[in-house]
Amino acid sequence: MLGEDGSAWLERLHMQLARNLKAADWSQAEIADIMGSTQSTISRMAHRDLPEMAGTSDESTIDGWAHEISMALRQLGPKAKPSRTRFVMEIAFAPGQVLRFDKSLNGTDLDSDQEQSSLLKRLEWAVSRIDVNRLKNMMPAVGMNIACCLEGARSPAEVAAFPGKITVVSGKLRHHETPKFGASKHLASMLIDSRVYDKSKTAILNIHPSADKEKIETICEDLDLNLTFAPKGVLVPHQGIDVILDEGAFGWEPSLYILAHNPLELVDRMHRLISLF
């Protein structure tokens, strides 16, 4: 259940669950709400091929579980709200070598200090998921950064990022310090400016655009992402913002800013975009 197998496992479960609920006449908004996703994601799931597993028995197991969950949700109805979620995972490597995890989520809010500590950890996890081989051709000359804030943030000082820049050294991503609040004024300001028009976005990163404006517009349209512009760093207002293009100018390096609801989603979105360049 690690790596590609684990990712395909969860993706197939989500896709089958979404399709089963759609067949039960649930709306895309209702499905997205119960699954913690977005309507555009649910729409794309309906047209994509299901990921294949290593064995057809695994596919049958996942599909059967999705059917059981969807049948239970049909009885509860789309207005039902879960109060607790429990995850149990067991991985056997060899006789006597078993890893088992049993965790529950109950929706309890963290205190302010705990929320900030959790956000900083998510930033570090997100950077560890970046595929350097995909990123290296779009790494800005001055390095990149990734920033994130809590939902109530209203100033750049309330945005966390890595001090300095994230760079590629000997084929690996390097950053000199752990993330902290108030570490990246420019990227933090771009995120705060964007949140004036899209409060749902709390994470942002910058890469170098390796294509022209028309190509980027086509890619965003294919991925159903909202694109706007920021000539010399000045954001053009737009309701709903997923990608921002600064085409650059004399003495001004062009930048492509990617936004998402959280740092992990942000890295996944960056990978999808880069794969189309």
C-alpha cells in the first residue's frame, strides 16, 4: 500500500464511489461535499479510465468496498455529516514484520499554536513530495519557494514559507532552513492578494513558465484551471484563481504561480501542469 499501489488504490476507490453516487442521482456538488473534493474533480472522474491494480482481485475488492460505502451513503442521504473517521492500515513485509496504524479523525479544532505548527509540517511534507526530475526544467533561475497560510490570514506576515529559496543541488531539492512565518515577502504578498478574490486558496508556489501565453492558456483550459495574470507582480483581479502568469519584462524574470487549497494538493497540481508542458 505504499507508493504507486497506494495512490492507485485510493484513486480507484474515490472514482468508483463518485460514479456510484452519481448513478444514484446525487449532484456533483453533493458528491464533492461528501468526498471533500471539488465539482470539477468529480466531473473529470466520470470521464477518466479507472487505474489498474497489480491484480484483478484487488480491483474487485476496491470496487466492492466502494459499492458498500455508496449504498450506506444513499441511505443516509447527501445531507449527512460524518462526526468521526477511522483509518486502519496494516502492511506486512515478511513473517513477523508488520506495520499497523489505527487513527481517528474527529473534527476537533487545534489551538492557534498547534494550527501553525501543523501548517509548517505540511509545508515540509509537500516539498518532500516534489519530483525533481519533473521540476528541474522549470526551476526559476533564482530558485523557487512554496508558501501557505491559515484560512484567517490577512497579511504577508501570516504566511509561512522557506527562508531564502528552494534550489536543486546534485539532483536534489535543497533548502537551508525549515519553514517559518514571514519568510517570503513576494510570494506571501501574491497569495494574500489572490485571496481577496479566492478565499479557498491557502497555498502557492512559483516555477518558471517554459511555454508562451497561448500554450499556458490551453493547458489551464484542458485541466479546468482558472488562469489570470500579474504583469510585473501586479495581480489582475479574477474570481477564482488557480494559476497566475507573470510574463516578465526587461530585467524582470517571468513567473508562473500555482495555487491550491493546501500544500499537498499544490504539489500534485504542479506535477499535472508540468507534465503538459
